Amino acid sequence: MIWVDEYNLLFFPIALGSGKRLFGKGTVPAALELQASRTTSTGVIMASYRRAGRPKYGSFMLEP
């Protein structure tokens, strides 16, 4: 198994229909922590993430 220590991602402000998955089926979930980010004058977001252990799951349900 290969572990990646850091992800450097570029997000471009365009619409491509349904989009493309970043990780394929069977990928083991892992938490990521944002290390740094900046936005260019054209709207591109450059972000750097590092592994942060196991993912924490929650809910988007509102409290009654």
C-alpha cells in the first residue's frame, strides 16, 4: 500500500457537467488537513493538504 504525505491541488472555476472523482473506488478514507491555500487573480485556488489520521464522520441534520 502506498501512502501520500501531501496533496497539492488546483481548483479551476469552471463547470464540467457532473465532474470527475478525485479518488477512485476502493480508496481507503483518510482525513486531510488544509496546510496552505491561496487564490490567483483568475480565481484558481491552490491548496496544500496533509494527512490527518482517520476521518471524522458527522451529520448535516439540524437539531430539533
